Amino acid sequence: MGFRGQYQFEVVGDVIHVAFEGMFSESTSRKISELVEHHVSSLEGKGFYMLIDLSNYEGSTPDAHKVGNQHAIWLEGQNCLGKAIVISERVVLEIARSQQKFLSQSILRSEVFSNKTQAEQWLADLATNTSGDLSV
């Protein structure tokens, strides 16, 4: 079994879209974390939203989970106004939370959805209630 997961990274308006597919190694997890961190740093404190699509995510190595946990800690200190997570199976999210302990401690506003359309709608509603229009 290979651990070379693939990801998609896209920014639409104030929303950072990240989609995970397959199994993730430490190096792949580090690459996507660095992409997100670079973009967020370029915002210079401006608020943003995240849409994280885990519907095709199959898991990560222990070292990849360590990278994910470090990234979650970093993200907590940024101006993330909301995080929508799309999953196909709840167990995937529960495994990630058990391996990345900080995810259970996070105080970021977040919701879990079974499809991307619901996640995008929630982010749009959240943006309307906090800062104005949002392109998702």
C-alpha cells in the first residue's frame, strides 16, 4: 500500500479549499500544510474560512498525523472564521482526532458535513452572519 496521498489546494474568495485523497505520508502532509500556511501568512491577519474535503481521504501514517497536529495548533492562532469538513465516513474523522489530539481541543468554529454543497452553504451562511458576502 502506498502512502502518497494526493491533495488539491484552491483559494476562492475568502475560502481555502483543501481536498485529500488516499493515504498520506509525512512529506505529503508537510507539503499541504506549508501551502496553507504560506497562503494564510500572506493574508496578514485578514479573516478566512476553510473547506476541508476528506470524502476520499483514507488515512495517514503516524508521522503524517504529527504534522497534521502541529498544523492544527498553528491554525488555531490564525484568523480562521470557520472550518467546514466534508467526510464520507465518520470513523475517518474519529481516527484523525484520536491521532491528532489537538483537533479535539480546538475552539475554531467548525462543522462536519456529508457533502460539499452543505459545507459550502454553511460557510456562506456563516460569512453572511460575520463579515458579508463570500464566494465559495
